[in-house]
Amino acid sequence: MSRPGGISTLADHKRRRIDELIARTAEPGGVSLIRDAGRRLLRNPTAIVGAVIILLFLIIAIFAPLVAPHDPVQRFPELTRDLTVDSIPGATAGHPLGSDPLGRDFASRMIYGARQTLFVGVLATLIGLLLGVLFGALAGAFGGWVDALVMRLTDVMLALPSLLLAITLVALASRSTQWTVIIAVAVVNVPIFARLLRGSMLAQRESDHVLAARALGVKRRDIVLRHMLPNSLTAVIVQATLTFAVAILDAAALSFLGLGDPDINRAEWGLMLGVDGVRYFEVRPELAYYPALAIIVVALGFTLLGESIREALDPKNRR
Amino acid sequence: MVRIISRRLIQLVVTLLALMTLVFFWLRSLPGGPVDALLGERATPQTRELLTRALGYDQPIWVQYGRFLKNVVTGNFGNSIRTGEPVTDVISRAFPATVELALAAIIIAIGLGVPLGYLAARHRGRLLDNATIIVTLIGISIPIFFLGYLLKDWLTQGVHVFPPSGRISTGLDNTDVTGFFVLDGLLTRELDASADALWHLVLPALTLATIPLAIIIRITRASVLDVLDEDYIRTADAKGLRSPTIRKRHVLRNALLPVVTIIGLQTGALLAGAVLTEKVYNWGGLGTLITDSISGGRDYPVLQALILLAAAVFVVVNLVVDLSYAVIDPRVRVR
């Protein structure tokens, strides 16, 4: 935490952002604050744009089999016929975005890609969130040496830039699968969630509702689970929204570095961009343009919504 | 001041030590351990046993750990598996390339980011402000390796404005003094080499600068807005100071404090971004080294040293930034 001297320590900025988030969400009388924030959100065009993007993305991901014209792994003879290393067929009848380098329908792969990208992003975020919340809650609930241990561990993890940490984790695993990618991207976020939750729990420890519960003789486990955790959730949700954007960008970067999912059937945007998109950039740049555009738009959607919620929760904006 | 520095130095050593320990035990917990990682799955039991003994992996884990720590402290990271050279040689050869690239990127990010952020704040809510916000949002949402390929495609293929890859044109007989090609050219008076290296630097540096630039713009803008809201600005205005004086003395000086901290933290983004950027432009620095050490069979000695180096650089740069804070902000020194 920033000391009174004003000298900031390592990763202090990250911590300060986390602290601000805690301060905004852990305020007692949370219900009216949240209702207030909700009202502000609905009036904020940025938030609406973000929400609409996410909603569209979810719909495409869920209904991919209904929306996609073809099976994403099926190879079409009429596409493979004209396929060489120097020429990949563009749009033809029945294949609006043309072919991928293996003669598969690119439009269908883009649509199914929403599904896989959602899968990778959600799982990476969720695993990071759950582990982070677990460690943070332990540190916040017990304090003492548990707290010290967890915090020093997060310090070590924050000492490596996040993508480098992910690269390290995948590189140290003997071979990469879809799961090493998901876990590497998830682990990077554990210290952030842990710090967030711990701070929020500490802030609540002395608050009136926890004191009251303790005075009533409620067991510590119930205080933590029923009173402290639910009050920390808003901050966690904001962070998770922002994390999702980073997660799909990191997964794409890992694919580009040759550390991604080795399954050639998998249609995931980061994989499509990082492997074939880049390899065939001079032959058919569309193979990179479409997945890149999809990633940018979705990452933008999550960032817009996350930032808007954060802003809406800012007490400074309360009117 | 001395107390703060020494405390931070101790913190630095502890962090690096913990990181080394984690890396050490992780490598040994891999199925088959480092020997299998080195030899691959098809090695005969004899070769495996030979290498195990040669590398000392048959000794107790604590003996191995002690030797590992001693080697790291004395700067002996072993030899690269790929090339057989000492790891320190491999790394020090690649180091200047990355530093040159990262410096160029951070100069671009600060040089463009601070004025743009300031202008956006002063024209809050108007076209310039909104345009800046949209561009920065796209900047943090775009995969930077894709941006690299885009720039390369637009500016090196059709119109040959910039060279597509490498640090310097082949056939240019430049003398290597420091490993920083732009600086070398100036030192040896080979100005054409300097210019050529600078020309090669433009696109990679722009690519690498994207994320720091977007973040510096956003922080500067937010910080200037905060300061403009302060009472002392209103006071300065009320007592009739001319607005250029207010801007320079009061707004900028106060608004730049958070920006300085951010610049330190961006070292992290630069280190990670360099891995991607260097692959796009075939740059031949530390990032390329990481990629090569991963793809051609895992070169663990090199990787291990690179991880420690990255963490050390990140922590040290942030320490320096924190200390410079005391120089910029007199309030810090007083306490």
C-alpha cells in the first residue's frame, strides 16, 4: 500500500487501482450505491455499446451451429482444388469468406470461433478469479502469517510482466495443450484477484455490519461466507470483465509465439490469427483481418463495459 | 532516503530469490525432469544416465539447489543447449538490440502520449478528446503482433518506405562498438550506418509503443483533469496569473507525477511486447532469443536466465522510477 511518504513501491499503481476499486464498492449501504450505479450505467452510451457487443458475441457463440453455414472442421473438395501455398480461395458461392489453408469454410470457422474464444476467455478468467478469490479470502479472513505468505507470493508473481509469466508457464510445461494456455493465462490473474479480495475483506473487517454480526455471535465461517464475501463481489465482477479482454489477447499472443493449442481442428480467433493469419498474411491477409477484427471488437466491448461499471461505482460521480 | 533504498534493494533480492527457487523446483517437477527435457523421449537409458550424472542430477535435491544458487550468484548460468555457448554470452549479445528498441518505443510513447493526453484533457468532451479516447481504447484492444504485420504490410510492401525486418541493412559495413547500432554509427562517424539503423527502428518501435502510448495518454488525461479541478488552480486563476504560467507551473508539474510512475510500470509491457514485436520484425534481441529458446526444443538454461533478467530489469526500473519521484516531487523529500 502506498506509504504516507508518497514514495510508491513496486506495482504500487496496480495496487492503488485495486484499492480504489475496493473503496468504491465496499462502502456500507451498498444496495443504494449499486442501484445508483445501475441507473448511471443505463444512461451511459459507452456502457450500452459495450453491453450490446458482449450480447451479440454471446448470441453468436451460443447459437453457432444454427448461424454457421457449414461444419467448421469439414474440408471442401471444391475449396481444396484451387488451394496452393500461394493462393487461398476467396469468397465463392456458399462460402462467403472463402477458404482457410486447409480448405475449410472460413465463415463457419469465424462463427464457431466465437464459441472457442468465449470458452478460453471465460475459463481463464474464472480459474484466475476462483484461485485469486480463494487466496485473497484466506489472507483477508485469517490475517497474520497466512496473509503475509499470500501477499509475498503475489509480489513475486507481479514481479514478472503478465504475458512473460504466461509465456514462462507454458514454456516450462513439457508440451502445450489448450489447457496449458488457459491455465497460464488464468494464473497470471490470480495475484490481482487475490489482492483485490484481501483488501476488500480487510476494509470490511472493522465495518459496522461485520461488528454487528460478530456481536450477535455469528460463527467466523458464516461471517466470511455470508457477510464479507458477497460485499466484495462487485469489485471482483468489474475486474473479471476487464480480465476477459486481456485473457483473449494473451491467448492470441501465445498462439503467435507457437505456444498455443496444437489442435488443428480448433477454431479459436487467437489461434486463427496467431498461426494461419500470420503465416499466410502476404497470400491472403483476410485470414488475419477477420479474427483480428473480431478480437478487437470483443476485447473493446468488455473493456468498455468494465470501465463503465468502474466509473459508475465511483462515489465522485454520485449525484 | 538511504533507508528506503536499502529496504527496496533487500526486497529486490528476496523477490528474485523466490522467483529462482520457483523456477528451479518447477523444472525439476516436470515429468522426467530436465534430462528428459534435454534429450527428448527417444533417448536410450544409457545416454540418459550419463547426462544425469554429468549434470549432477543424481545428487540430493538440496545439493543441486545450493549449487544452482551459487552459480546464479556468480553469474554462471551454464551453456545454451542449442548453441553450446555460455548463456551470459548469448544474452549479452542480444541485450543491446532490445534496449535500443525499448528506448525508442518509450521515447515515442512519452513524446506523443503526454502532449496528446494533455490536449485531450484541455479539450474535454470535444472532438479531439473523443477521438483520442477511441484511439487509445483500440490501442489496448489490438493484438500488437497483428498491428506489426499491418504496418509492415502497408509501409514495406507496396510503398517501400521502411525496411521490413532486421536492425540494419545487410552489406552495410558497420563497426560494432557498443551493440547499440544507432549509437555506434555516431561514435565511429559512420553516419550512414546510424541513419540506416534508425530507419530500421521506426516500425518496430511504433509497434512496441502502442500499448504504453495508449496508457500514457489515458493517465495523462485523467491526471490533468484531476489537477484542473484542484483549488490551487482556481486560486492561481483568481489571483490573475497568466494562463501559460498556470499551465506550466501548476497543471503540468502536478499532473505529471502519476505519469512518471506509469512509465516505470510500462517497462513490463515493453519487455512482454518485445517478445512479440521482435518476432514480427526478426529483430534479434532478447525477445527473439526467448522465442528461439522455446521453439527449437526448450533451451532451459537460457530461458531460466532470461526470466530472472526480465524480473530484475522490471524491479530495478521501478526502483529507479520511485527514487526519481523524490527528485521531481519535493513533498516526498521533506518527510
